[in-house]
Amino acid sequence: MDISVDITAHILVPKHSKMSMEEANALLEKLNISINQLPKILKSDPAIHNLNAEVGDIILIERNSPTSGKANYYRAVING
């Protein structure tokens, strides 16, 4: 009996999405940083398993915030 669990459906896991190259380049230009300066997320992270993310992609994480309503966080995908 193989039971698989989709952790992305859990209430405590924020929404993760892969940014397009155009969106990623615009973000890096807006923040005036390189991709190496972003926080990292492992390619093997269960939260991005269904996104088919590759090393070098940027992941947008949308978290609910009690003070600002919604807060966006960005992570660069690395091997792992």
C-alpha cells in the first residue's frame, strides 16, 4: 500500500511558485542584487517538488502576515 502525501496542501505550508525568467530578471534588477545574494532553497525541498524547479530558478513564497496581510519571500534553488 503506497500512500503519498501532498504537503503543499497543508495549511501551514505557504504557496510556492516558480518565477519566469523575465520575472526573475526584473526582481534582481529591482533589488540590484545577483541571484547568489538571495536566500537558498534545496532542489529536493518537498514544498517545491511539484514545480519542476531547476538549479538557478527563483521561487516566490507567499506567506500570510498578521501585520502586512501578505508577504513575499524569494529563494534561489540550489542542489541538494
